[in-house]
Amino acid sequence: MFKNSSKAYRIYRKLTDEEKEILENKKLSGKHSIREWNHKLSHIAVMDAYADKARQGLLPMMFMGGIILIITFFIFLGEDSMVGFIIWGLLAAAFAMIIYLYRLFNKINVGNQLRLFVIPTLRMLSAKVGKRQRLEMDLNLAVANDQNYFESTVKDNNPENQRLRSMTTNSFRIPWLKAKVVLADGSLLVWENEDLVNERKVIKRHKGKRKTKYKIKHLAKIHLLMPKARYQLVEQPDATIQVYETNKHYALSLKGKEKTIRDPNVQGDMFKSMNPKYFIGLLIKAYQQVEPIQTQTA
């Protein structure tokens, strides 16, 4: 835990003003090469990975540290020992540092879609995009239960499950990515990602135990504009993919959805994101609807 906290804090201190502004706003937009995007986002992604692990370790330490401080205070108070109060002061300083780090890492926490989807997807796309070609991107780094994206709540005080006293479901909708880039073959790729989050909080009848679980739908919409000069449609295109034509292009549209579940009571169970391989699979599926035009040679 201390190792993760130390690494996260050191990386945070070395971030540029621009990178810290990204952390504060949780949003950024721009048009850069993939290499420039990686340079702009990679430090934040690495720091967030360490900060997530550190925060999970700091939370129980805050609870235990508070109890230890109270107990040792009364023990040393009864002994009226200067050495005892110095030791207690050191413990209090350590406890204050734990609180400071936890609050800092909470404040700068960003959605895991950055390191689990955006960075790997950019890496995969780099082979299909020219080095000088620029990718336009609007990125939202909100976490899955960000209250700014709250949509509705439903409370059930008489759930069907008799083991439960009550069940509250909060819904969030987080549109977190819009991107556009011209691929090396001249095709224009446009896509969007958003998450539909259900946060379910239950209170059990036995001892009133509380539990929270998240069910998340990760959605992707892909639009691909492919030049007719290079491609032609296959004889039997996939009926699930919308295809229409312009004078110079074939336009293909398709959607994809993945589901994940997160239990915050399980150590290390972080908010997930869409698998970048699943997204690339959707792109491959789109390319399977066309075939290169064979040029005739004399």
C-alpha cells in the first residue's frame, strides 16, 4: 500500500500543469497524432493505476488508525508520559498523512477507461494510422458513479428477495469518448463510447448489513466511411450492419455492447471498461463487409 502511495504521489508531483489541469477538469479535447496523445495521457494513466491500488489500502488503514489513535490517547493520558505523547503525536502525524493521501487520490481519480481502453486502443490503431495523421478526440474521464451524470433512482422497500430489507438502484449515463481519424487506407473512422451504470445498494435483514454492486453496460457506436475507389461490397454483407452509399464512399454503421459487474467489497475489483480487443473486433467486422478492388494489369 505504502509503495503504491509513494509511486502515485511521486508521479503526481512530476505532472505538468497541463496534465494536472486534465485531472482537475476530468475532460479534454484536441486533435493530435497518436504519439502525441500517448505522451499527453500516459503519465496520468500510470499514476491512476497506482493511486487506485493505494486508495484501496488506505481506506481500511484510516479506519484502524482512528481506533488506534483513540485507544493510545487514553493510554498515554493515564500515564502522563511525555514520551508517550511524543509517540502519540507521531502516530497522529502518520494518520493525518494517510487521510491527506486518500483525499488527494480521491480528488484526482479518473475513470479507468483511460488506461483500460483509450491507451490500448490508440496503441492498436497506430498500425492503421499514418504517423502524421491526427486523431480528433473528446475524452471524458468521469468515474462510473460520478454524480454529474446521475439520471434516476428507484427505491424498493419491499423487494422480492426476502433476505433484503430494501434495495435502491441509481442509474448513471456517462458518454466518455468521441473520436475521429483518417486511416492509412483513406477510410474515415468515427466512433463513440458511453457507459450505462446501475448502482445497486441493498440492506440485508440479518444485522442490517449493507452492500453495493455495480452493473455496467459498455456501449460503442462505429461509423466507417470507405472509398469506393479502393473497396467494393461483398456479395452477402452482414445484415446487422447498416450500409449506405454516397457517390464516392460506402458508409457502414454498427454497434457493440459489453457488460461488466463490479463488487467494491472485493479487494482489487476496480471499475472495468470495454475491452479494446472487443472494439477492434467490431472494426474488423466492418472491414469484412468489403473487399479490395482488384486492379487489372495489361
